[in-house]
Amino acid sequence: MSELPQKLRERIAGTTLPSLPHVLLKVLRTFNSERVNIADLSRLINLDVALRNRIVALANPLSNQKPAQIVSLEQSIVALGLDTVRTIAISAAIAEVFKPQSPIRRAEAKRLWRHAAHAAAIAKRLAELTQYMHPEEAHLAGLLHDVGQLVLAAAFPEQYAQVLAEPDELRQIDIERQQFGADHAQVGFWLMGHYQLRSIIGDAVLYHHEPTERIVDAHLLVRIVSAAHALSSDIAAQVAGGIELAERLFKLPANEILAVVEHARKEVRQDADYLALNIEKGVESIAQDTAKRRKPVEIELSDDDNPIDAELAEEIRSIMLLNGVRQAIAAAAGEPAVLAAIRKSAQILFGVDATFFIYEPGSNLLLVRRASGDAASNDQISDQIVIPYDSGDSLIAQAVRGDAPLNSFSRNAELAIIDQQVIRATQSAGILCLPLIIGEKTLGAIVFGVNAETAAALSENMHFIRAFANLAASSLDAFRSREAYERLIEANREAETAGHLRKIVHEVSNPLSIIKNYISILGMKLGPDDPSRQDLEVLNEEIDRIVGIIRSLSDPHTPAVDMTAEADPNLIVSEVVELCRKSLFAPNRISLKLDLDQSMETVATNKNGVKQILLNLVKNAAEAMVDGGTLSLSTADSVNRDGEDYVAITISDTGPGIPPYVMSHLFEPGNSSKGNGHAGLGLAIAKNIVKELRGFITCRNTQRGVSFEILLPKKPSGSIA
């Protein structure tokens, strides 16, 4: 075939095919339900050529394969994802609601829909009878075989209305070619290529008006679609011709072909009833049609269409409102904040206050759950109100068990006492109970405090109320799932880190044990009065301290600091000085000044913890005095702070001081004035240990350097985790 004229291609390329509002309404309401079944959704979308084509056309490029790899609508929905399909349906509905629509155009769309639906059903059944390998492909080809008419009607509404007024098909094709430069079969064929469908589907669309002699030896799908087109006609004489055509093409008996047609008509009527679509005016059974009508059935814009248009517009409004609710909930942090966002949305949308009863599976109870801000604004509902899930009397429990909204004004019997208590607590005349259920998960209920007038008004809009409850349930469930997943990730990360640390401890402990053994051997070789023995003892103690630090890292559940032992602060300072005298002070030309309070007694603290603090501070001071200097260490007993007794340890240096930008974040990790290679962890560790010791640490720049003061409590505080 020749290419479509350039102007025609440009016109139809930018044309949006019209969708039936009946289908769009059902699709949107399906997305508002608790669960979306892809098979049911596919069956529904398959009833609208325009919507189906949009989805499949978008899905094919996502397959990253050769054209026509995705034919199945279910595959297309899975490839795009439900959120994308929902967005496509919403955009189609918005276009339908706000697009000017004439009765002629709607009538055309309804007639074309019925013809396409008949052809699709017949093509699928013929494919099964002729053992065609892909019955679903035959259904698709039947659905799309006259899509060119839909395109031309959308692109040229006034002109094409005149084409459809012509009852003779061959004459219609002549008019199409004269007015548009191509007929609807050629337009449909071009569209199949544009949608990247398999070429055989395009062939079936292109040749469905060809004479019998030209298609008798054609591909089976081409013959199936040609026969399905004839058999789905509104004109009985053409249906009779279609039966003769099918007999010749497939060698099937006439009564079997007639049964296929009748079954297809019944199936399409059921689909139309499901959509509340009135399309059967004037249609009779083929067996009853003895007049051999030669005029197509007139399909008018019935009165039923007006409420459908209004319902679709209302559905779009509801979606827009619920999108605002969804965004508010998505911004919430924490379950109380999620509940607060739901409650605030209920106040805005319905003018009611909401209380949450959350189901606890372990206890099988419905318990009041407070939202953020409840303590100040909605504390009438007592936390002590508890409703058994199996309660036969409670309206709230019945609503949850039955997964259906219930209100207290519709009850003839006397309300249960617990329900009466809830009503009084809400300070309302009654309650409306909405179950929070998502799939198989029971989450609880939202209870609105309402009066009779509000309950009646909300009942008239129950579809939107249920959509709101479904959104609340799905949002709460999604938040909990996300929170549980984050906890699992964190637990796995901690377990992985702990395992890694245990390996490090094991590997480091071995060489440290060897070093301790060598120190012991060296000590045995030295005489009892050898001064080097004291150095070996210091090394031995430091190795024990390192082992303790490493082991505490590998087990986060062990107490970090044990303060049950007595320690002498003066002795700790002296040991730190001796440890650093030869290794740190002498090489850096640092002189030492000690001023220890000899009246100081022992205190209940952790010796290794205090030593770690002092070593970090002394090391920092020595590194700050790059040109040498003086380091002063002093202790003081009985320092009073806020009525409590402390001992003080002061470390001062004559270095350059601490810059203001570092001083403002002094004890934070990563904050250091030493330059590259220093993570700034020493002071952060020192602060944490001081905090665990129930003490305080302060720092100030002096005229000659920096001074740190550490206060340690004199009274014992026990073991700190």
C-alpha cells in the first residue's frame, strides 16, 4: 500500500482517541478499591480501544526489545506499573470531562465500540475453533480492526459523521479516500506500525475489507478478522454473508458459526450492562431477524449517558481531593503524624473529627491510638477504651469484621455501652465507623463523630468515603511496611558490623597476647630492682586497657563504663604522665608542670575511662605545641557544682589556642583544626566517656593556650550501660 498523505499523518498523529466514560469510570473506581487485580483490570481496559492502545503503545518502547514484543495488555500493565496505568486513565478521564462532546460524536463512539467488541469476541472464538496459536492476538486484532474509523472520527468529527451516515461500507471507503486521501483500513494499518504491534496484526487490519477471492489463501489471522468483521455487522443480511464467508474460509458448519455470533452478542451485552452502557436499542437475535434489515441500528445518546458524565466528573474531583490527602500523608514522619494527617484531611473534606481504633492481633483488641497533637486537641477519647474484636454488640467491631461502613443512626437496636461511651467522648450525637482494611490485613477503624444530618450527607457520598478509608488504610500499611523494612536493614547492618568487629577483636587479640607473653619473659630476665621493670608494667597495663576497649566495641550490649571500683585521680594522672614522658613529651620538647591535690581521696569511677580521656587530651595538647611548650596538669578536691561534689582535673597547654569556628563545634566528630589526616574523634570520644562517668568537660582559650577542665562526681553512680 502507499504511504498516508503527509497532512493526514500529521493530523492523526496528534489526535487523541475518545474513550467511553463508562469504561473510564469503572477503571478509576477499580484503582480506588482495596486491591487491584491485574487480570480484572485488563479485562476492563480491553473494553476500550483508546485506553488500551495508549497503555500498549507506552509499554512497547519500555520492553527494550524489537517491535511488537508486548501484545498482552496484562504484560503492558506489569511493564508500566499500576501507578502509571492509573495516571493514563486519569488523564484520559480529564480529557473526556473537559473536552467538548457532541451527541453525534458520542453515538459514533458507542456504535464503534459495540462493533469492535463483537468483532473481538467473534475473532477470539474463531481462532479457538480453527486452532490459531494465539487467540488473544486474534481478540486484539478484532478489537482494533476498525480503529481507523475511530481515529478519523476524532480528527474530523463533522466530516466523518457524514461518512458514517452512509449505510454501504464500500461507499464509505470511497468517500474516505476522496476526502482524506486514505481509507480507515489504511489509517488503522499505519496506526499498528505506530503502536509497534506485530506486522500480522497490521495486515489483518489492512485487509479486512478485501474480497473473499483475495484473502482465501491469506494468513489465518487475516481470514479470521475479515470474517469477524462481517459477522459483527448490525445488518442481518451482512451477517448472513459473513456466515457464508466463514463456511468457505474455515470449513465450519453454519450452525456453529451462528452460535459463535450469538455467544459474542451475549458477551457484549453483559459487558455493556457491567458498564451501564445502553447500546442494544433495536437489536434482535439473528434467528428472530427475518426482515433481513439493511440499515444499521441507530444508537442514540441515551439519557443514561448524562449521569455517567456527571459521575466521571465527580470521580475526577474525588481523585484530585484524594491526591492532596496522599501528599499530606506522604510528608508525615512517624505513625502518630500519619494518623494526624488523616484526621486533618477528614476535617477538611468532611467537616468531622476522627478517632482511630487500631487492631492489635496479639490481644485481638481494638485500641485507641492517638495522633500527633491529640493530647491538646482531642483528649476526650480515653486510652482506656478497649473493644474486643469479636464483640458481637459493638458497632465499631462489627464494621471492622464485616469490612463495611456502619453508622449509629441506622441501628434499630440499642447501641452497646462501649459505643455509647465513644459517642459521648466524641461529643456528637452519633458515630460513623469506617473499617481500615487493606487486602487481607485488618488495621482497625476510623470513627467519625457525626450528627444525623452529617451521617445522611456522608452516606450519599459513600463511594468517596470508602475511597478515603482505603487510602488511609493503604497509607498506614505502607508506612508500617517501610518502617519494618528500615528496622530490618538497620538490624542487618548492626549484625554485619558486630560480626566484622568480632573478627577484628579475634585477629588483634592474638598478637596482643604474644606481646604480653614477651613482656612477661623480658620481666623475668630483668633483675628485681631494674628500673625497666616499671616500664614493662606500664606497657602491660596499656595492653590490657586496649584489649578491654576492643572487646567493648565487639559487644554493644555490655556496659561501656563500670563505675563500681574505687580509683585515685592523682594516680591516674601520674600514670598518664609516665606513659607519655619518653614517648610524647621529650621528642616534642614539652616541659611538664604537675600540681596534684594531695588531700584528694579515691572516687568511684572507671580508671580506664579516665585514663582514655586524659590520653586523648594530652596527645592533642602535645600535637598543638609543634615548637615545644609547657603542659600543666592539676587536680582539685571538693569542687561544688549545682550542690554536688566533684573532683577536678585540669589540663593546660601553651599552644596557639583553638580557632572560633572549631570551638563552636568542639566535641563533634569530624571537627579538627589539625588539617588533613585527622578525623577529630579524640575530643568526641572524651566527651562521650565523661558523659558516661556522669561528669562534665569544659574548654576555654587562655592568654597562653588552651585549658580543659574535667569534673568527676565523688559519689558512686553504679554501672552505666
